[in-house]
Amino acid sequence: MQLGFVSAIFGDLSFEEVLRHAAEIGYDCVEVMCWPPGGPDRKFGGVMHLDVTEFSQSRAEDTLALCDKYGIVISALAYYSIPLSADPEQAEAACAHLPKVIDAAALLGLSTVNSFVGANHTLSLEDNFRRFEQVWPDFVRHAEERNIRIGIENCPMLFPDTWPFGLNLARTPAIWRRMFEAIPSDHFGLNYDPSHLRMQLMDPIQPIYEFGPRIFHTHAKDMRIDPQKLNDVGSLVLPMERSTAKIPGLGDIDWGKWIGALSDVGYDGPVCVEVEDEAFEGSVERRRQSLEISYQVLRPLIA
């Protein structure tokens, strides 16, 4: 396995500065955010460390040369917008940009692009699944033609205005099974993040044994459930009212068991720290500290 981090934590820094921090701490790889120019279309969106809107072979060569300079590889390109959004403009923009990310990954000689399936939070599960079957086969065919795998992150994207359905259909093992039955391509799989299952009061480790071959990429983000709040407000409230996103080692997930399960199923890909821990917001130094602590937690588990 390779230990890395998600570049979004340094959204205000250049791509080269991201690589420098990665090399200085000791990371192996970075998952690189590739949103289009123009800023975010939702909360936590909009970071662009590589502009892939008009990506060329020469730009790919320059990018790889910069990675070689720092001894860091790109684990995947990532674009987490909402292709099935209830907002037609957001859905249209997402559907137009994702193929460009796939094309750029191919030029860079990468194997993986990470994304969300998306969802229309005003529709039912069945209606969303029908839209998934209409929209996603074309994306997967585009990726197959370029020998790129698409890893779908399992974040439900639950906000006060999208509760309870969320903005990403691919949130549970039951739905993953249906997705992979509908699109059985070996270029379509998961960017597996255990925190999102823990947030839903689910076991984040057991699904690895069923979906191991479908795990293309992973995120290392911890989650802490507050039992006092859970007992007070129950399980039907917005999950983050009783949960807190943490860096690895400061939440409830047993990282030894998680890494152990990944190794059991033969996973040998990236493990990328994703920092959404509000205790480490602010200065570059504070954000870097979150990555240093995460590194110390995970490196002993990942040779």
C-alpha cells in the first residue's frame, strides 16, 4: 500500500507546494483535486490543483516532472461534484467535466479517477437509481476506452438542506451491490472511506471482505460518535449532529483492523488521509500538523 493525502487540505497552496509538504513529511502519494475553474459549486468543493479543462500531453509531462522532483506520485485525480443533482446547471457542469478528468488521468498514465455518483435529494431511491442507470454507463464506457478506473466515494453528502437522502447515491453496501449489478465493468468500483459508514452507525470493516475487488482507492478519515448526543437526540437527526470528523487516531475507527482487512483481501493501493477535522483548520502550519499526526498513526501499519 502507499500512504498519501487528499490535496484539498491545501486548497490555498500551489500543486508544487502540496508536493513539497508531502515529501517533507514522508508521504508516498497525493490524490489531486481537479475541479474546473470558477470555484466551488457546493460546500467543500472547488479545489483545483490541476486544471484539466484543456489538458495536453506537454502539460502531463510537466506535471510528472514536478512529481519526480519531489519523489511523490499521484494516487488519482479527483472531482467530487454531483452528476445526478437536482440543480440542472450543477448536473450539466459535472457531466461535462468528469470526462475531462478521465482524459487527463490517461495522459498522465494514471489508473484511477475518483468521483461521486451523485443524487437528486428530492427524488426517491428508485427514481435516483433509474437516473444512475441512464447517466453512468456512458462515463464508465469513456473510462474503459482509456483504461481508467472510476472509484466512487461512499460519502452520503448529508447537509441540512439535503437530509435525509443526501447528494450521493453510493452510500451503503446494499446500494453498491445494485450499482455493480447494473454496471458490472471492472473499471467501476469504490474509493472506500470508512468514516462515512461509522457516521451512519455501520461497521466500516466488514464490507471490505465482500467488496475487496471493487476497492480501487481508499480515504483515511476518522469519525467519532458522541454517545451522549446520540442518546439525547437519537439516530434520526442529521448524522453530524451526533458525530465529529477527526483525523486518523482521534476517532472510533480501529485503523489496525481496517488496514488488516484491506491486506486480507489483497488490496495494495493508496491510503490517502482526508482531513475534515475542524480542530485543525486555520494556518498552513496547523493543517500540516494534522497530516504529520495522521502519518505517525498510519505509517507503522503501511510499510
